[in-house]
Amino acid sequence: MGQKCGTLLTVRTTLDIPDPTYRQLKARAAMRGCSVKDLILRGIDVELNREKHGQAKKRVALPLIRSKRAGWLRLSNKTIHEILLP
């Protein structure tokens, strides 16, 4: 059924990954200096442990800021801070 890997039993599986996604995955793995397999396993680990560490995705409601001139909005850091943290 599986292979012994140290003291852990592993299971071999097959995934159908679209070519564009696989190319991105392979490039990301190369940038991080790891194999595609390692990157996939890290992603699985993050997903499985997300709820344990209270890192489940939460929606953030950001304020809608209207501009007087379409396509332009000038805000200073102070103004942004005042809007987000009243």
C-alpha cells in the first residue's frame, strides 16, 4: 500500500495539474531552492495546520474611499492611518 520512509508510512498518489499551473509551481520551487514535491508537501502542511494555529482566512472589511477625480486618489500615510485605525 505505501512505502516506509524512516518510521513513517508514505502513500504514493497521482495529481492532474494543468500545464500552466505546473510551470508556475516548478518555477516557484526553483526560486525557493526545493523540489516540486517539497513545495506541494509544504502547501499541504500549511493547509492542514491552518486551523490549529488560528490562521484560518478571515474576511477583512476595508473602507470605501471615494475620489473627487476619477482615477486619482492622494492619501498621506497619516490619512490612511486615521481611516483604518480611527
